[in-house]
Amino acid sequence: MYNRLYERLVIIDTTSPEYSQAVNMDGYNTVFPEIVVFTYSGLTNVKVQVQESNDLENWRDKGTVNTMTAIGYTAGNVVTAFAATYARLKVYTTGTGTAILSAGVNLSVQ
């Protein structure tokens, strides 16, 4: 099942991450993030990290960080053996500049 989490999110050289809404895993155990960067200027990179939680308050990074350095589609790193109740995306940047992106997650059972 696909869940769109960001639609044309604007990221401006910030050190504070942007967090998506939480997605209920509802029995799924695999998260496959997809990211599309539409504009990219001046930044060193844009990073997207899958996070997990069981209570919507305490979040932990899960899997490998997805790093984008140019415009285009990125099939993110698949996170398997996902046992938490909720998933979300954390987006952050390094460098000075801006980026506009959309992102979502595919959930499946494996």
C-alpha cells in the first residue's frame, strides 16, 4: 500500500529536520521509501531517514539513510523486519541552498 507523505515539500538549508505524518503499519513489515527531488540548488545533499515508533512519541531511526545529491527519482533503501506500529520519514539537509521534493512509502508484507 502506498502512502504519500510529502507533496512538493520545500527544504531550505535548515539544521532542523522535517518529520512526516505517521503511518500505521497495520500488519505490514516492510517499508520502501520513494523520493522525487524536483529542484536542487546549493545544498550538499538531502537525506531521508525512515523512523519507527510504537507510541507516536519516541522515534528511532530504522534502516539506512537515503542521500540525494541531484534532481530525480530515488528508490530508497528497503527497511525489512519492521516490527513497530508506526513509521514516518525524517528529511534533513546539509549545506546552504534549497530543494523541493515529494516522498512517500510503500508498505508490504515479506
